[in-house]
Amino acid sequence: SSTSATVANTTTTSITSSTSATAAYMTTTNITRSTSATVTNMTTANITSSTDATVVSTTTTSITSSTSAAVTNTTKTSITSSTSATVANTTTLSSTSSTSATVTNTTTTSITSSTSATIANTATTNIISSTSAATTNTTTTSIISSTSATFTNTATLSSTSSTSATVTNTTTTSITSSTSATVTKMTTANINSSINATVASTTTTSITSSTSATVRNTTTTSITSSTNAKVASTTTANITSSTNATVASTTTTSITSSTSATVSEHDYDEHH
């Protein structure tokens, strides 16, 4: 229950119910129910039920039930049930049941049951049961059971059982059991057991067991066991065991074991 305490060059420090405490060059620092604590050059920093904590150059940081924590230059950071945490230049980050986490320049990021997470410049990102996650410039991103995720400039993206995922400028995208996914400017897009997927400006698109997929401006599109697929402005379209497929403005079209396929030289959105 102290105000403006400054601690330096100590092995273990515990700060409880304090305001504006500053700790530097510690092995272990424990901060509980404190406001505006600053921790620098630590091995381990544990922050619980605190507000406006700042952690810099720490090996392991654990933030629980805290608000507006800022973490920079750490090896491992765990954020649980926290709000508005900002993490930068971290090797491994784990965020669980948190709101408005912002992550930048991280090697591995795992976000579970979180809301409005923003991730940029990350090698590997795993998002599970989260809402409104946005990733930019990531190497590998995996989304499971999430809603309204937005991904830009990703090498490999995997989306499973998600809703309203938007993917742009990605090398390889795999979407499984998802709804209303939008994929643009991809090299390879694989869509399986999905509903209302939209694919545009993609080199290779594979759609399997999906409903109401829309594909435009692709080089090669393969549709298998799907319903109400629309394909336009595609070089090659292969449709197998599908129902109500519509193909327009396509150079080569192959239709096998399908029902009610429509092939036209005009785009299906053209008005005459």
C-alpha cells in the first residue's frame, strides 16, 4: 500500500496495492492490485489485478486480470482475463480471455477466447474461439471457431469452423466448415464444407462440399460435390458431382456428373 516506490538491483520484489512503483534489474517481481507500475530488465514479472503496468526487457511476463498493460522486449508473455494489453517484440505470447490485445513483432502468438485482438509482423499465430481478430504480415495463421477475423499479407492461413473470415494477399488459404469467408488475391485457396465463400483474383481454387461459393478472376477452379457455385472470368473450371453450378466468361469448362449446370459467355453479373 505504498506510493511512488523505486526498487533496483534486487532478487525478488513484491508490490501490492501500490501506486507508481518502479522496479529495475530484478530476478522476480510480483505486482498485485497496483497502478502504474513500471518493470524493467527483469527475469520474471508477475502482474495481477493491476492497471497501467509497463514491462520492458523481461524474460517471462505473466499478466492476469489487468488493464492497459504494456509489454516490450520480452521472451515469453502470458495475458489472461486482461483488457487493452499491448505487446511488442516478444518471442512467445499467449493471450486467454482478453479484450483488445495488440501484438507486434512476435514470433509465436496464441489467442484463445479473446476479443478484438490485433496482430502484426508475427511468424506464427493461433487464434481459437476469438472475435474480431486482425492479423497483418504473418507467416502462418491458424483460426479455429472464431468470428469476423481479418487477415492480410499472410503466407499460410488455415480457417476452421469460423464465421466471416476475410483473407487478402495470402499465398495458401485453407477454409474448412466456415461461413461467409472472403478470399482475395491468393495463390491457392482450398475451401471445404463451407457456406457463402467468396474467392477473387486467385491462381488455384479448390471448392469441396460447399454451398453458394462465388469464384471470380481465377486461373484454375475445381468444384466438387458443391451446390449453387458461381464461377466467372476463369481460365479453367472443373465441376464434378455438383448442383446448380453457373459458369460464365470461362475459357475451358469441364462438367462431370452434375445437375442443372449453366454455362454462358457473359459474366453472371452483367446486365443486358
